[in-house]
Amino acid sequence: MNRPVLADRYHCTGCLACIDVCPVGALSKRYDEDCCLTYQVNDDACIHCGLCEKACPSVSTFQYGNDNIKESQLYVGWSSDDTLRKKSSSGGIFAALAKVVIENGGAAVGASLSGYTINHIVIDKVEDICKLQGSKYAQSVTLGIYKQTRELLKQGRTVLFSGLGCQVAGLLSFLGDKFDKSNLLTVDLVCGGVPSSFLVQQFERECKEEYPAIHYFRRKQTYEFAVEDKTGQSHVIPLSEKPLPLCGFYTELANRYSCYDCQFAYVHRKADMTIADFWGDDKYPGQHQQGVSAIVVHSAKGLEWVKRAEVEFHDADWRTFLTHNHRMVDGYNGNGKSKARKNLANAIANYDRFSFLCTYANYATIKRPLTWVKKIWRYAKGRMQKNTHVEKINEIFSQL
């Protein structure tokens, strides 16, 4: 019998749905040469049932969305619970949804940062919502979470599942078309790409003794990287020092290959809603310091839960939103073809700290003028690349 045909390194998203669906445990997680989360198959244990191929949203016939803008509704909003909103990176929409779901006997699923690791976990207490709040610019391990979600749904409980588009696609593909999803509420994000886990792992190796945990990647509209010392005190690492987990994310030169041509970026999606920062909004300037979110509702179920939650929301302008959030609909990024990205595995294995920071975190110093030339060139190239998204966005606007 033939070995299962799963996503290769250029298309695997690391969603790990293939591992959760395997009935005999023949698949397990591993990190590839780029230090990106992926799977491995134990050929001796594999029974060739084909379930992993069917569950993989990258190689199956699973279709996550389309670009019919009339099928989704766009709102601008924020949580009216000031405590939840304050702890959120943006407007606190996910936290508000989690609160109402949990208060009605349900559970919430999302990415949780602990120390230097990020895992998807299940919570069913309002006081634990904080564990799922805040931006995490690194891959979350979803191993086992799809099976836990399925079990909760079988028990008749409502489950709020949040994740990247590829992770929500992984869940929906894992559950299959015939599974009853009436109690499942899915929320995905506008994603800028998932970087190699090496960025966090290397920082951890260098700093864990002094700083045993990451505190946050971002505080509201301020992008800053903070760690915690052994007493729990928070310390911001100056951007001038190029903290790798944040600055390596910025450059987009260490993303996993699938993120350079994301197959889950659509204006209308199978998730019940998509949430994001509402960059470009000028109607509610007084709200931005506390955080303002874009809420793209894709289903009647999604709208029902937004109305039930403690959320203030208003109709918003598609043109403003997509112009400033092109990753909602255009998953292409030319950095995937760059020399730096192609050389990532070699850089991980052989570069010293300074060389890696210069290439992948855009570090520059006057002692080495060439580093400044490269930094300016990358910035200019990035600005030119963004113009390539205009055609896709204008095509979508033509439907309005």
C-alpha cells in the first residue's frame, strides 16, 4: 500500500490536524531544518487508512473561502468590558466572546503563552481568559486540541475556537462535513505569517537564565518585546537591541514557506468571523488608545454571538479596512523567494549571533556600513512589494 501523501515543506502549515486524526498514532510532530513545526510518519505503524490526507487542509479538496465580499459583513468594534479590553492587544473582541460563551456553560480554545512556549489550550473559567489574550508572533502547538474540541462538542457544549486561518481550517477539516458543528463558534485572525520557531528558541537559549519567560510581544499599538525576570518583574527589550522573536517577525524573512502564499486568505471564510486590528480607521480616534478591532462576520451564527457579547460595534468601510489590511485577502509575499529565506536552514546551523541578527532582524551598525545598505534596500523592497496587492484589492472592491 502507498505511503500517505501529505503536505510538503512548502505547503505544510503546521496545523497538525493529520496527527490528531490518526487512529493508531503513526504521526508525530517534529521541527524541520528551518525549525518550522511539521509532522513525521512512522511507516511501520501506518495502516494506510488515508484519514490524515483527508484531514490535511493543504492537500485535500477542502476549500476555506472565496472573495465574494457580499457574503460577509464588516464592523468596527471593541469590548465594553474595560478590564477585558485593557488586557487585549486590540479591542478585546475574542475575550468578550469567550466570556459570554463560558458564562453560558461553554469553553474557549486559543493560544496560550507560558514561559517560552505557546500551546493551544481549553479554558472554561472567566478568570482564565487572560491566558488566551495578547498577540503571539510565533507558532502555537495545536497537538491534541482538535480531539479535545471534538469531545467537548460531542458532550453538547458550546466551544469557541480561535486560531489562524490554517488552524481553523485544520479543525474544520479534522471534524469533517458530516460532524454536527451547531455548537462550534470559530474565530480566525488576519495573519502576517508564522515565523520559524528558531527565533524564540534562540532568544530563550541566550536569555532564559536571566529572564525565564516572555511577558508579551506587543502592548496595544506599541510593538515592543517584554520578558519577565525571576521575580516576575517585566522588562522591555529595546528595539535597538533587536529582540529576535519580534524583530525577526517584522522582516518576514524567516516565515514558514506556506505563509508566503497563504491559501487561507479570503474576504469570506468558513470561520464564523475574522478579527484583526482596524488599521486606518479614522471614525473613532478616541477609541484607539484602548484598542479598536475589525470584526468580519461570515455567518449568522457569528453575528448572533457578537450581539450576545459585551461588544460595541458599528458598520465599517471595506475600502478603508482592506487598504490597510491587505493580508485579509492577499496571502502572497515575495520574501519567500529571497536569498535570505532560501538560506535560512544554513543560517540557523552556521551563522553567529551578529550575522543572524543582521540578516533576519534587520540589525545595522555604523561599524559595518554594508548592514545599513542592506537594511535600506529591504525597506524599499518591502514598500514596492505592497503595491502588488492593489490589483487584488481593487478587484474585490469592484463588487461593491
